[in-house]
Amino acid sequence: MNSDWWKGLVVPAVLLGLAELAMRFHGSVSMSLAAPTDIVIAFGRVLLNGSLLAATGGTLVSAGAGLIFGGFIGLLLGILFGLLAIVDRVMEVTIEAIRPIPSVAVLPIAMLIFGFGYRMEIAIVAFSCLWPVMIMTRAAVGGIEPRLLEVSRALRLSAVDRVIKVVLPAALPRIMVAFRLAAGIALVVAVTVEIAVNPLGLGYGILVAQQALQPDVMLAYLVWIGVIGWGLNVLLSLAQNRLFGRAGQVEVVR
């Protein structure tokens, strides 16, 4: 580990110190902000009473399930479009017309189909995660060395064997990057849906704290969401480096 890692903490520490001083000398109680020490105390309170962990579990279930479903569909479509140029051309207009639709714009449709609860939230998250996985998988498959595909045809491999033994191993580093991006999107969308319409998870916890005029609790939830997102990225990055080594790092740089 780099011995100078601590230097990256200097700016956050200074900002937190300034925020603490500003709130302490403000002279009145704020209904929208809280001092960092109050946020830490509120975090300990919601952690001990179990509400934070329960909300975290709900959000992670929705985000994880949506990532799995949406990522799987995006992976299949990306492989299909990457291998079959004619299908890619036929579906291009349809895909490009649907892909820019914001996930929150399909909330009314999802609510009519699934109602409130986990199924609706998972469907929205899956819709959001599908596109980055599909686009990066299609690009990864389309960039495979043509001679590899020629060898697979010369060996008379079936379509399924060709995908499993040639396509996926060659494209897997970039597919892993796609899932890393989709994981962050899944968390953001899950929390957004919970704030907007779904009375579950961390997003709903933020909404309840805001309506109860508890800025310390609200900001504690917000900070915790950032910690979760950072932790997910670290875990996926470590997994990618462990699986692919320098090849995985090269794909991240690109």
C-alpha cells in the first residue's frame, strides 16, 4: 500500500472541521443541516435500534436482484448483437429509442403492473442496469479477435460452445467493468425509487427523516449510502483484479 495514502484524507478532514465549526457557531438550530458530530451520533442511534440495518437490507435486496436480472438480460442481448451484425442493425433504432428513457419515467408503468413493493423496485433497477451491460458486452464481443471466431468455426463448435469457450473468456474483463458500472447504477436507482414512491429501504428512511425534521438522521442515511457504494466498488474492483490481474486493470483504464 502507498505510504502516502493518508494525504487523501486531508481535504475531507479540513472540510469536516470547518462544517463542525460553522454549525456550532451558527447560533440557531438548522432544519436542513447538522454538524458532523451530530451525524455520527445519529448514525449510532439508528444503527443500534436496527432501523438502519433493516433499511440497508431492503435496498440491497432490490438493487442486487435488479442487477442480476437486468445484467443477465443485458449480457444475453449484448452477446447476440455482438455476434450477429444483422440483428444489431435491425434492432439499432428500437434500442436507441428505448435506452435514453429515464428509469423514473417508467415508474407509473411499473406501478400499474407490479404495484408497490420489491417487485416494482427490482423491475426499475433491472431496466436501468440492462443498458450499460448490453452496450459494453456488445462492444466487447464485437472487438474479439476475428481469428478466434474462425478457429471456433473450424473446430465445428456449436453456437453455445462457441459462446462459452471463446466469446465469454475473451470478453469477460470488459463485461466485468460493465457490471461494476451497473452496480453503482443499481444502488442509485433503488434509493431514488424508494424516495419517490416505494416505502422501503434507505431512500424511504431519508424521506421519513426529512419529513420529521431530523437532518442528522437524514444525513447519516445519506453518508451510509455513500459508504455502501464505495464498498461495493472496492469489492468488485478487488474481484476483477483477482480474476484478471493486469488485463482487468487495462480494461478499467480504457
